Amino acid sequence: MNRRIGSMGALLVAALVAGAVLQPTAAGAQEKTLVSGGIDSGGFGAPVIKFTGVADEFGVFVGGRGGWIINHTFVIGAGGYGLANDIRFPIGQDDAPHRNLQFGYGGAELEFIALSDEVAHFTGLLLVGGGGLTFGRYEDAVFVLEPSANLELNIVRWCRLNLGAGYRFVSGVDHPDFTNGDMSAFFGQITAKFGKF
């Protein structure tokens, strides 16, 4: 008897769940989503120059980024950057052998664009990725997190100039002469975007 009641209860619960799942939506009701309507796509490629500090020395990084623009507001893309100028160690010791530091990084980039149609507007950019350090025989892989805020100017329909600043967080440095703090620093950047916006 108890077994039969239990089976009937299970069937009743299954029927109620199935009814809730299969029940048609009310007339006129619309499903709510983050992106409504069609998706307007664009894209761009961009050379980038960054001015920053590396181990208390002035550093210039050059590289490029690109991305898919969704509804003139969101960008999903990637970028890569490398140290372009010579940073030699040890500094100020002419009788010691000098070695150049090499530092490059890149990763996935997410960008939010506010008021894209305005001549001057703002963007927020986040890079999440990794890179590598080389100093003499020393090589190390590092994690890089780089948020930035930018002022963007619409030059012509296919070109935008981006001026920004941010901070590069680096972790994973394992060297007796360098720390994570030596590779982490504030930076300024200039970006020229070319594409369909």
C-alpha cells in the first residue's frame, strides 16, 4: 500500500514538473535577454604604444590589439605587447657585464564602450593573460592582469584615437634581482583603431 502511494506521489510530481516545463508562454509575453533584437557587428585592428616603468626604469611597449565589436558597446578581442627599448642591468656599474631585460605579454581583452557615437567618449578595457621574462639565462612565465580607462576620439568613420592609462599587475616573477612589484607599474597608452565601428 505504502509502495503504491509512493509511486502515485512520484507520478504526480513528475506530471506537475512536465506541465510547468511544457506549458506555453502567455500570449504576448516575450523572453527577456541581455541583448535584444539583432546583433550589430563590427571589428578593428590597432597598433598600440605603452609608456611605463619596468624595474624603476622607463620602458616603452609596442604591440597591437584587435576585437569583435558587438552593438557598438562590447568588444571581445586579444592583444600582445613587447618591451621595445633596452633596459640594461646592472645600472650604473660600468665595470660589470650588462644584460638586457626582455619582457612580453598578451592575452584576452574585454572592452566596454560608452556612447560610441559621440565624438569623444570613454572606454574601459581589461586584459587577462600571461607573458615571459628573459634576463640572461633566466626565463620565467608570468601572469598579467591589466585594467585601463581610456578617452576615445572619433577621427573619421573608420579610425578612432584612444588615449588611456591603467595599471599592469604582474605575478609569478621568481628571480633574486626582480620582484612582482618591479614588473608591475602604472602606464599610459596611445591606440589607433582602424575598422568598422
